[in-house]
Amino acid sequence: MIHLDRSAGSSPLYQQIYQQIKSEILQGYLPPAERLLGTRTLAKMLGVSRNTVDRAYMQLTLEGYIESRQNAGFYVLKLPKAFQSEKGVNDILPSKEACSNDDHIVYDLTNSSHTNNLFPKKVWKKHYLQALDELDKAEQLSTLQPFQGEYKLRKEISRYLERIRGVKCHPNQIIITSGLQQSLDYICQFLGNTQKSVLMEDPSYPKAREIFKKNAYPIVTAEVDEKGLDLTKVDRSAEIEMIYTTPSHQFPLGMIMPISRRQELLAFAKEKNSFIIEDDYDSELRYYQRPIPALKSIDYLDLVIYLGTFSKILSPSFRMGYMVLPEQFTEAFLDKFKLYNSTVNLLNQIALANILSSGDYDRLVRKMNHVFKKRYEAFKKEFEQFKAPIKLSSNVSGQYFLVTFPDKINQCDVIKRAEKEGVRVYDTMQFWQEKAACPQESLFLGFSKIDLEDIPDCVKRLRKAWEN
């Protein structure tokens, strides 16, 4: 039975419905194949709007707890027994391919830059000056900082992660870094070159791949399907040290890894004696539903290294990220880097801590979701005017989408055609380790660097370039 708390300050009603149904599924009270009450029936029973129940059911569907069957309602999906027993109670830079030409570009459809109007100047100035006042008389201002970063910021991150991502961690497990690449570099240095491999999704983030290569780690790839990383495609004989994955928004294809596949991944990591690196690169940017809980939130095996960033909300140039270490090696990790100092600006750390604690960061997240949702929907509307049925990937988050042509294309030729009309778009080949596996019908388009009012003209130029 669902009980709703309607008092002031309580969680949103749809979230209460979602949490209670999820709990009943995990505890076995709602068994696999059980049919849930219809949205209209449940809404009437609880005295809420049907939209409220729809939002709860949609979140459960996205996370893989239930599924919608055509003309039959919603049914509970089967979860691994191990999970029930344990729990029942990044930025793409412009490709520098030869087919790229820098001349006469009016619109650059990258996701590695923001339009200037998105940086929160007033918010940042207020908290930066406050941070300066805090440190004006403190010894910290003229002292090398400890490797982990400012405790105040780590404490706020731990609170934020528990509230937004479901991740429970102590500030001591958190390391402040200058972004994903430094985080991965630290991890590789800590684990050392054991001659074991890194398992990566294919396609995946090329900058992460380069860090592993730089640290002499062999890379093993596995294809992704509609549920994300497909473990059945992994070479079972491979010795794997780390598994790099983007479960909440697969990069660049965009699918969400459901709870059953996440549990399989944890079990696989345990079997292989491996660690999982969860790159949660744009977790806050969800247009229509609340963020998907992180894989780290169900890490009962203590095998997940969680990587997060603030660059997607503040600015790609902000270059501040963090990692959450498994408890089992936090002490050894800190000992390994005890002679290192933090490379991240102290004033920025203090200012960001204040932005998080004040609630301003939550407001910025809501603003960015609104902005990027509007931009994506504008592109979708404009692409409907193409004579050829060019499809856009179904976005629920992020700052980019893929366009898929009805037939195979020469990516370099199509990119050149767009550039002649003043629009830069990007190939998808860069994301595939196995280049032959890359589909030849798609291109990568970002919309973080184009204003809403410019989108009609941008797509008009693409129509001129591609419709012939």
C-alpha cells in the first residue's frame, strides 16, 4: 500500500510513489511479471493527478524495474536474485580530421563549448568574493593545499551525491581533480601497469581511451545494445583490471543501463577481480525525469570508482571534477599520493562549496535543463522539415544528439558539404575503437554552443547542404 506524505517540505508525490513501488519490487513484495495498477486507477485511489502516477511509472521504466506492454499495462521485470538479497532491505572536442575546414564557420555544433550567456556570472561573482573574504585572513591562501582538495567542498559533494545520485560516501573518499583525464591518470598510476586490460564500451569516449593508452593499458572492447554494455560480447579469457562505462547515459549512443544489467556488471567485475570506473559525465542534465541513480548507489561489492564533473553545468573551461574511491583502497590511494598537492584553485573550490550549500547549484541545474531541452526540441522541429527522413536520437538528457540518414553516407563528404554552408558537424568514427563497426549513417551534433534563435537558420543551411 502506498502512503503519501502531503505535508510541507515532503518529497514530490510522484517521487514518493516511485520510491515505494521500487522498494516493494526490491523486497520481493511485487514479484516478476506482476501487473501494476493502471495509472488512472492508482491516481484515483491515491487522490493525485494521473500525470503524477505517469511520472513515477516512467522513472521506474527508465531504470529497468518495470516495462510497458502494448495495450496490457505495466509489469514488473525480473531482477537478479543476488541483487534482491543484497539490496532488498564527458565533452567532445572538435575532431581534427583531414575532412575538417576552419574557414567560414558560422555555427559550430560541438558540445565542448557553451554560448557566453550560459555562464552564471552573477552567481559566480557573489560566491567567489565570499570565498575571497573567507580566505583573506586564513593561512590557506598562501599555503600549498593537500592532495585531496578542500574539505568543505568534499563535504558538500558527499551531501549532494547522496541527495541527487543516491551515492553514500564519506568526504575522505573524495578527491578533487581538474577533470576526467586527471582522475583517470591518478587511477592508472595507483593500480600500476599489471599487464591486465581495460574493458571499454564500443563506442566510447576517445579522450578516456587515450589516457589508458598513455598509461600502457591494453584495451578490450565490447559492443553495446539497447541496455548498454553487452557483457556477452566480452572475451571471457581476457584479464581485466578496470571496466570503463557510462551507465546513466551511454556516450555517445545515449541508452540507459537498466538495473538488471547493472547487477550483471557488478557480478562480472567480482568474477574478474576488476574495478568499475563509472563516468557520470552529465548526470544532472535530465529534461523530462529526475536523474537516474548512479551505479555507485548499488555498489554493495565496493568495486565502483565514481567520476563526476561540474563542467557541464558551470562551463567546459571550469575544469573541476572529482572521484569517489571505494572504501577498500581509499587509505592506500591517499598514501600513494601523500607527497602530491592539489592542482585545483583553492578559491574556486571554496566558491563552489558555497554554491552547492546555498542551493544556487540546484537552480543552475534547473536552468541548464530548461535551456538544453528547448534547444534540442527546436532542432527536432526544424529537422522535421527535411524531405529525406533524417532521424534524431531520442534525447532525454545531455548537450548533443546523433542524426541518422536513411542510407549510408560518406561522413567526410557530408561534413564538407555542411561546412561549405557555414555549419560544422562531427563524425562518429572517432568514438569507435573498432572503426569497421561504426555505422556509416550517423553524425554527431552538439547544441551547447548555439543560441536558440539561431537554430532555424542553422538547420536551413544543413538542408541546403544535404538535401541534394
